[in-house]
Amino acid sequence: MEELAREVVRKGGEVDFAVPAELIGHPARAAILLALLDGRALPMSMLADEAGVGASTASAHLTRLVDGGLLQVRREGRHRYYALASRKVASALEALAQLAPARPVRSLRAGTRAQALRVARTCYDHVAGHLGVAIMRSLLQNRALTGGDGRHHPEDAGRDHLAAPGQDIDYQLTDAGRRLFADLGVRIPEGRRREVAYCVDWTEQRHHLAGAAGAALLARFDELGWVVRKHRRALAITDEGRAGFSRYLGIDTESFAARSAA
């Protein structure tokens, strides 16, 4: 709330919520934004398929999203690739997921997709959902991470809120954590990005790992074939993944399906 108040003051005491709300609120534009929420940059043709519209209609929607500051576009040769304009846009979309009602499930296929998102999904460039929360819990239980208990405590929260990057807790990777990452073959790149960060996951109201370490973990899971990217942001856990998550992290991924259906 304090951060929002500061932003309102910075903008002269007035903010027009209607502008981004109108952009996000259109079903086709919402589908485009959701397709890009995993941090990828995609061409118009793929985004048109995601939105279920023709190329000319998709082009018009993309132009509005770029002009509205929600998307950025880059050229590579003759092609244009679209991506979310910033991490703030991704955070806003995740936060809106808390306020938005679930779409009515009109088919078995739609229900399967919704369940898949709860089980494992990407949150920008790291793992979220039941799997992301379980990874964070395992790292804390095995003292690979220190600093907090992995839970969201709304009654004590300062700047943290659901479906957004966390700010209240300073998690740190321990020596045991670095050994675990080395055993997994995870390489955390050096740079200006914070090594260990977290988000408050809307699936279970707990924390999942973000930052450079979270991104490196997902990249390694991709390399090992432990997860496969499915529709939109959903991740499917492979047989190799089930064995690997159990062996290295003590995670029983078989339990996720029952929890997600509950």
C-alpha cells in the first residue's frame, strides 16, 4: 500500500486505472498477455493463435498493447517479436489473477489446462504452482535456504501481497544450497540481478523461488527434461522429473494432482 501511495504521489495525485484495465480487459488481449507471462518473446502469428483471432485483428490488439506500455516489440530480420514491457506488467497480471473469477470450464480440455496451471507453471522465468512451492519448502527444510519459513503471513506482511514479488524477507542461499545446486548442475549467472528472490504464490499462498537462482533452476530442469512446457505457462512433469524431484529434493509430485483437484 505504501508503494502504491508513493506512485500516486509521483504521478501528481491522480492515476487513471481505466486505461490499463481497458487494455487488459478485452478477451483477446488478455489471452495475448497470458501467453507472454512466462517471459518469452513471441511472433504475431503465435499470439494470434493464442487469442483465437486473425492476423489483422491480432496486429491491431498488439499495437494497442505496445502503445499502452504493456508490451514491447523488437525486430529480428523481417520478423517482430512481442514481450511484456517489464516485470511490473507481469506482477500486475499475477495480482489481477487474485481478483478475477475463474473462467467457467466448458470442456474437459479447459479443465485439464486449469489444473495443469495449478500443478506447475512458469512465473516469468521461474517455477510456480504446487511444484514451485514444494521446491521452496524442500530448500528450506534442507537448510539450502535461510531467512524465512516459506509462508505468506498476511497479518504480519509489510510490502508483500499475493501473486507478486516478495519484498519483506531476505532469503539467502547457504553452503548446503550451493552444494545442492552443484549436484544438480545448476549454474547461477553472475550479474546485477538479485541471486535469491521470491514471489508470493497465489496457488497456495506460500513462497516460490525467484531471482537468478530460480531462473537457473528452471533452465536446468528444461535441460534435464524434468519438465516440458505445455499450453501457455503450464509445465508438465516428466517421468525423469518425477524421479529427479524425489531423489534430489524429496518431492512427491504424484500428490500434486489430488491437491489440485481438491
